[in-house]
Amino acid sequence: MAGIAALATAYILSQFYRSFMAVLTPVLTSELGATKAELSTASGVWFAVFASMQFAVGVSLDRFGPRKTASIMLAIGGGGGALLFAAASEPWMVIAAMALIGFGCSPVLMASIYIFANAYPPARLSILASTILGIGMLGNVIGASPLAAAAEAFGWRTVLTGLAAVTLVVAVAIFALVRDPHIAEENRATSGFSGYLDLMRLKALWPILPLVAVNYAAAASIRGLWAGPYLADVYGATALAIGNATLFMALAMSAGSFIYGPLDNVFGTRKWVAVAGTSISLSALTFMSFVPQSSFVTTTWLLVVLGLCGSAYGLLMAHGKAYIPAHLTGRGVTLLNFFSIGGVGATQFATGAVVTASSVPSDPVVGYRALFMFYTALLAAALLIYLFSRDAKPQRGEDGAGLNVSSRMSKTG
């Protein structure tokens, strides 16, 4: 289990790196002259690179295993990107650093899920994936008020330099401690990119993918990018107040991952658990669209609800995984992750344009109303499509189109 612990630590870093810019928005604006559009681009680039790398990560997992894939990429991209961020003197350097960090973080969660998918019965995949996600969400917590306090005490450049060192140590730990599951010769022989075409022919996945793409997008984008500017512009919140509000949202996202995990087994359905949770998220976004300036406390609670109910990643991953052939496990889980993270990246870019185009200098509320309406429409459309999906109830014998339960590794690392 030491290897899983190392991967879980790496995923905490991954979650931190995708969300920490919300807290640093004021200092990056004042010291580097970064605009909202540039910061939106930097955040979006992280997700875009992360998502685009999923195809190569999937092939690498099936061919080389999670140990080498995760450790080497995290060391080069994560450690190197954090160092570049710490040395940034222009906004373009922040964008380049976030691209490198996105590359480095791209295999971390998939390495864990690849091990779970080859070591445990498929009925447990939802709770295992949700557990690792919940642990990783601690990175969101660290990237909230703790980061704000550390940056104020030591300076943001010093903090990022220290994080670069931590990232390199974790990469070395992954290389030393992770034990690869047995990689079948069939996986090695068919581990090319053509496997993704086979996956896209699986019609059962089609109505699932849109919700995979946007379920996490609203919570991740608002927590990682827009919460800071929104609370500062509309409520005049200080960096510490922003840190506290995003801390509560981050804790909710972590708790939501743990809560979603066992619910498919409790209720005997994955589809309808996802529908219920997404409907609550949609309700919170709808309220924020029509009442974008309520009290600070009410807004914080709405962010908490959005974080709690927008954390169905593990559940949706298990729903999609049920229809993926065993020899395409690596590419299957990374395809799902591509849609999840790609959805976040795409909305980061889109929302930057939405807020910029809708902003009224004398009334900052207008731009954020447009932001929340955008997310509301997107999530509603994805939920409508998802209603046509076929449910995949968690069953121990779930190995036909999905996982071959007999193919397990003797050591989980």
C-alpha cells in the first residue's frame, strides 16, 4: 500500500496545482500585471494540457505500467513547472509553467485507477476511485486559506519553490514504491492509439460522456479560478476571506467524493445517484444565476453545495468503466478522464471570454451573472442527455464488457 500512498500524495499535489491560482489572483495581478483573461488562460492551459496528455498516458499505462509513467512525468512536468512558476516575471511565464505542471500531473490519478481496475472487483471501483479523489481534494484545502497564510508569511515565490522540491520527492517515492500490476500480453500488443477508436464506437458511453465532461467543470472552474475574482469584485473580500470561502468549498468537494463513493452500492444504481446529485448542483447554479449578489454567507454556502454535489467523478468513472473491455482498461479510464478534465479546460477558456464580453465596469455583478448562467445551461444540457444512458448497477460479476475480475495482481503496491 506504500505505492498507493505515494500516488495519493501526488494526487493531493495535482489538486493543489489546479486550484491554487484563485488565492494568488490578487498578487499575480499586482506584481506581474496579469489580467483576468491571462489568468483564465493560464488555468485553462493546465486543464487543456492535462486533458490532451490523457491519450498518451493511456497508451503508456497499458504498455509500460503506472510506476514509470507517473514518476517520470511528475518529476519533469510537476517539479519543473513549479520552479518556472516561482521564477515568473511575466504573465506568459505563468501560462508556460501551468502547461508544464498540467503535463506532470496528467498520469497521477489514472495510475491509481489503473491499479484499482486490475486489482479489485469492478463493483468496488466507484468507492476506491472516490476515496482517492477525496484524499486528493485535500490539495484543494491546502490551496485555500493555508496557501494564503503561507504566501503572506513567506512570499508566494518561496512557497512555490518549496512545492517544487516536494513534488520531486513524491515523484522519487512513486518510482521506488509503486508496484505495477501484471500487464497482459494482449494489452501490450494492442496498446496503440487505435484502441481509442474502438472505445468511441461503444454506444453505451455516448450519453455518459457529456455529463462526465461538465459534472466537475463548474465546481472545479469556480473553485480554481473564478471564486477569487468573484468574491473580491462583488463583495470586496480580502485574500484571507477568499481563502476561507474556498477552503469550505474545497472541504465540501473532498467530502462529496467520499459520500458519492458507496452510494451506488447502497441504492443499487449509478445512474440515478448521479442524476440526483447533478440536479442539486444545477439548483445551486440556477439560484446563483438569478441572485448573483446575495449575502457573503449565503454565497459561501452555495459554493459548498456546488462543491459537495459536483464531485461525482468516481461514480461516473465507474459507470463508464462498466462498458470498457478489459484489454482497453488504461485507455478507457484515460478517455473518461480526458472528457472530465477536458471539460474543465474548455470551460476555463470559454468563461474567460464570457465574463470579459459581459462585464460592465460600473457593475461587476453582470459578468458573473453571465458566468453562472453559462454553467447552468451547460450542466442542464448534459444532464438531459445523460437521462438516456443505460444504468450500470454495481454487481460483483460485472466483467463482461468491463473488467475481467480474474485478472488481478498479487501486490497492490
